[in-house]
Amino acid sequence: MNLREYLAQQQKLVDAELDRLVPPETSAPETIHRAMRYSLFAGGKRIRPILCIEAARTVSDADDGVTAAACALEMIHTYSLIHDDLPALDNDDYRRGKPTNHKVFGDAMAILAGDALLTIAFQVLAELPAPAARVVKLIGELSTASGTVGGMIGGQVADLEGEGKAPEAALLESIHRAKTGALLRASLRMGAIYAGADEGQYQALSRYGQHIGLAFQIVDDILDVEASSEALGKTAGKDAAQHKITFPAVYGLETSRLMAQGECRHAHAVLEPFGGRAQRLHELADLIVQRKS
């Protein structure tokens, strides 16, 4: 199975599990469930849950149930996008080529839809068919990666407060290791935890997640400069318009590209102890750096 076929298969797997886990649109109160599902099924690539599932498979063949844990990551990611697009934050009209949640359901319902996805993510983890000690570790991992100290929300705060400041390398790295990198790294860590990884396996997958997380953000920043709004499915050029601190702003486009490629090489290197079991993770690292949207 080639990578395109593999990704399509995994996306269907994740979508089916998300559909099972999230209340249907007909469940009262209907409006909030429509809003949650509108963004959750708006065409995301499912990179985070696929990384989680593949990390578990890299460690063990016994990965039954990991898809639900992986879906918790997608719920957190989607909630963050809904809130990011709000007028008080990035004020964006389009996401994945469709009107943003608040444009369809209004600001108040969009806020609540994000809140609801955040909440159900931890309900999903609490109900996993896994040993209690692993469930506790998974909840701790996701909450830390989503939080204020070195996590997604902390990175978003630093990103907001950095608008208009002079582009500076240390601030740039601190923003993006938290804003984007923490949740991507957690994807690998959660897969490792679910599969019962030993300490060496956990640390190797964690380092892989750190490298691809940084590469992902570098490429995101490059695409915001070079790609069209149609290709991105969201408004291009917003980073510069909002005077955000980005990799191209600090290092320029060519150096940023070289940095992304370097992070990809590091990601490949840390997977060596897994041998052929890590084939898909190798392919996903390349995909993250080579993507055009």
C-alpha cells in the first residue's frame, strides 16, 4: 500500500471513530452538536491521530483501542482552530476552504463548540479500555501539551503578545515549540504510552515528535508566504499582515527551508532503533516537510 492509500485508509478509520464518539447532530441540544461536527468533519488531514496510531504500531502489534485515544488529539486540535479563527484572535473567515465556525454559527456558539470538543476529549480518554495507570498518563500528557506551561495555550499567548515585536529567534522558537510542537509531540508520546513503550522507545518517539513538530511549523510559515488562499484553504499572508514572528521573518525563506529539512533528517535518525517498524513514521516526516497545504 503506498502512502496516499495508507493515509486515505487511516483518515477513514479516524473519521469513523470520531463519528462514533461525538454525539450526532440530532442529539439535544442540536445546535452545539452541529457546530462541533461542522469543524470536526471539515476535511482535516488527521495528521495528529495518524501519528498517534502509527507510534503505537511502531512499539507493538497490540494497538486495539488506540484510535479513540488518537481522536482525543483531533478534538483538541479542532477546538484550538475554532477558537483561533474567532474575531478576538486571528479573525479568519475561512478554514479548510469553508467558512469558519463563527461565520456559520456565531461567536458564542463557536466558543461553546470549542469548549465542548475540549471537554469530550478528556471524557474519551477517561473511558479508554486500557489499564488505569496508562489512562492517567494519557490524560496528563494531553492536558500538559494543551496547557499554559510549554503547551499549546502558552504558545498561543506568546504568539499574541509577540505581534508587532521585532522578529527574534529565541522568542520564535519558544512560541512554536509550544503552540504547534507540543500537541504534535504529544501525538507520538500518547501512542507510545498506549502501546506500553519502554523508556527508550518513549524518548525516541518523543524526540521524533519534537523534530517533526518544529518542521511542521516552519513549513506552515513558509506556505503562508508562498501558497495561495485556495491551496491553503484559509487566508494566506495573514502572518505578515498581523506582524507575527515567523521563521521566514527571522531567517528568510531559503534558510527556513533548510531548517525544515534539517529537522526532518533528525527525525529520521532517531527512528533508527525501530528498524522497519517505523517505515510509516519515516514517510510521514517526509510528507510534513514536502506538503503544499
